[in-house]
Amino acid sequence: MRLAIKEARKGLGRTSPNPSVGAVIVKDNEVVARGYHKKAGTPHAEINALAAAGELAKGATMYVTLEPCNHFGRTPPCSQALVKAGIDRVVVGMLDPNPLVAGSGIAHLKEHGISTMTGILEEDCHDLNRPFIKYITRSIPWVILKAGVSLDGKLSFVRGSGGAVTGPESHRAVHRLRNRVDAILIGRSTQEIDNPSLTTRLPGRKGRDPVRVVLDSNLIISESAKILHLTSEAPTILFTQKNVDAKKVARLVAQGVQVEMVPVDSGGGLSLKSVLRNLGERGITSVLVEGGSRVHGSFLRYHLIDEVQLFYAPVFAGDNGVSLLSGLSVDGGRKDAITLERIKVRRYGDDVMISGLISTDRH
């Protein structure tokens, strides 16, 4: 199963809205084939492994990270292909939460005399597909808050001025993260200060650009902004409210920018829940929130963050810097604070990255 998980990781960031899945076929205690799901609409991991195994699949055992599908989508059911190939036993990491599957794949295999076992390295398999699981059960994407900050929690050294706080090793790690997510989201202030491209740049190889999302309540973004004039396969989406400049909307749309209008929340900002629902309708399963301070605070205040990745540089930025977040209050002390669980710490050069999942047990 660990080999199947390794195969599945090869597809991370490429399979949305499908899950990342890996499969390994073993016969006479030897691995005879491996496969993984490469992209939505292409053969699933099981089919790729069966193709690699050929006649050796007959009487063999397949280890697969996710329950084989049992329905016709853009590709035929994997469960039927396993029966046809003569697979003798199937070991599954986790059941598929997709309502179209939900145990029916296992049931089909059993009906045709194939021995099954489930729940092997289940937590590891679950970790592979947290974005897919949330998307398929709630129709909204997995949300990761990412920021590079100083030891005193500042995003910058001077308010209104851009520039990285963290070092080059963290910078490269962030681009690897961008390469695995479906979308990256910033607020209008961050766009104005940094004028970023929000593309993926990987040394020595081509990365995949995430969909670029900008929150701009009053649509005041400069029409010369870098993010509006990129050569990229991924679109740029501007979320704004109604009653903005219709002529400006038309000009932006004419140059290929997608403009979406959503309601405002009780605080007067754009409804982040509406933004996430819109992204979910597009098949986007994961979103990387990269700022700024008010955007971070709003996502946390409305309990819309699932995962946090903070890169700390060994520097103090001082009073002139911008804080990691604003607009979030904790009145009851630690017992009411938003906390992380499953915490990991990793070193990137002189920087330290702390990551974790938002705890669902707030008390």
C-alpha cells in the first residue's frame, strides 16, 4: 500500500476534480505493475496498472489507495475492469466518499468472487485526498492559508510596501505548493502592493499555474496589473459586487478576465462563502489563500480555513510591518482561540515552516 500511495502522489495537483489514486499489482510476492491517475478524463490508476500488468493480472492482488469506482463517468467503471482482468484480491486504502461509489465498488467485487480488504493505511490515504473529500461531500474547495512572516508575525517590513520576508528556500517550497493546488487567492490590497503574477515557477521543469483569484469589492484594480496580462493556461477571476463600473467589467472580460459578482456579507466585504461555492462549481478542489492581512482575518473569522502553512523567517520586522491578520478577536483566551492539530515543523534554509489542520474541536 505504501507503494500505491507513492504512485498516487505523482498525480497530486493534476487530477481535479478527481482524487489522486495509485495502484500496485502483486503476484507471487512480486510487484508486476504500477499505475496512477494522471488527469481527469483519462484512465484511472487501476486501469493503468492493469494495462501495465497484461496477462500477469490474472490471479494477482491489487493494492489501491481508494475504492474502485463502480459507475460510468468520463471513463468506464474500474470495478468491472478488475473482474474482467481476473484479479483475485483487492486491498483498498479507503472507501470512496463519492455518493456515486460509497461502497458499491467493493460490493461489486465481492459479488464476483473477488476477495477484498479495506482500511489499510487509511489515514495516509485520507491525507492524500483531503481536498477531494471536502469537495465531493460539501461542494466547496479545501482552503489553505499560507504566509511568510517574521518572528513577530509581520507580513512585511513597511506598511504599503512589498518584498519577501522569508528566504529563497521557502520561496521555492511555496512554488511547489502552488504546483499542487487548483487556485490561489489574494485580496485587492495585496495585488496593488505586490503586483504579483501568481504563477508557478519551478527550477528545471514546467509547473502548472493555479487559477488566479482576486477579491476586489469595488473593482478598482488597475487595468495594467500584471495578473491581467499573463500568458497562462489558467484564467484570472476577479470577484466583486454588483453596481460596479459596467464599462470596466466589459473591458476586462474582453481581454479574457473572468468577472464574478457575489453578495456582500454583514461586515460589508464580499461573501467568502459565495466565493468558495462559485469555485466549487468550477471543479476547483483546493485554494491557497496568500493574503493579505484582512483576507486572512476574514477567512479565519468565518471558519473557512482548513489548513495553515506559515513560513517563519528568523527576523523581527517591528512596528512598521503589516500583521499576519486583522479583523479577528479572541475574547475568551486560549480556550476560544482557533488552534491547529496534526502539527508539523520543517526547516527551509534559515526559515521554519509550521503547518497543521484547523482543529475541529474548538473547546
